[in-house]
Amino acid sequence: MKSLAGLFTTAAVAAALTLGLGATSAVHAFDEHESTIDYRQGVMSAIGGNVGAIAAVVVDGADYGDNLQMHTSQLVDLSQDIPSLFPEGSDFPETDAKEEIWDDWERFEELASDTREAAEALHTAV
């Protein structure tokens, strides 16, 4: 007899496969920029979530200090190549990405590099 965890894992895998197979045709319907924008928004949301969690611990005193290394590690990984998330042609207004990104690309790359370096420094400090 399978354990409850084993049954849950089997059910979760089956559900993921079913959803994945059903979504395959929808994914192919997205053009290159739509899928890039979706990915970019996911990464940027993950960065925001980790920053929010870190702030909750450091600023607000939430009792999750043991998780700081995990959150800072994720920030380092997520910020490795932010400019690649903003390719030419993915500057649609409905994405909430600022026009300044493409208007002053060199400055954006500089800020992205600063962000990566700050994430690395924070992770080292933690």
C-alpha cells in the first residue's frame, strides 16, 4: 500500500502532466514576445517576493531569519542577466515595463549590473 505522501506525489505528477499536455497547444499560440513577457513578469515577481520576504525579516522583525540565505541566494540567481529579459520588441505598453529601459539601454544595463552586485553582496553578508 502506498503512503499518503506517495499517493499525493503520484496525483500531483499526473495532474501536472495533464495540465502540461493540455496547455501545450496554448503555449504554441503565444508568439515569441508574449512568452518572453510572461517569463519576465514571473522572474520580476519572484525578485519582488524575495525582496519582500527579506524586508519582512530585516525591517519588520519577522521570525524567519533562518530563511534569509535561501532568499538572498534566489536573488543572486534571478538577477544574473536581467537585461536578457527585455529583448528588443518586448516593450509593449501593457507589460508595465518602463520605456526608459529601451530609451537608455546602457543605463538599464548598468542598473541591472548594480542590482546583481548588490544581491551578491547581500548574500555574502547573510
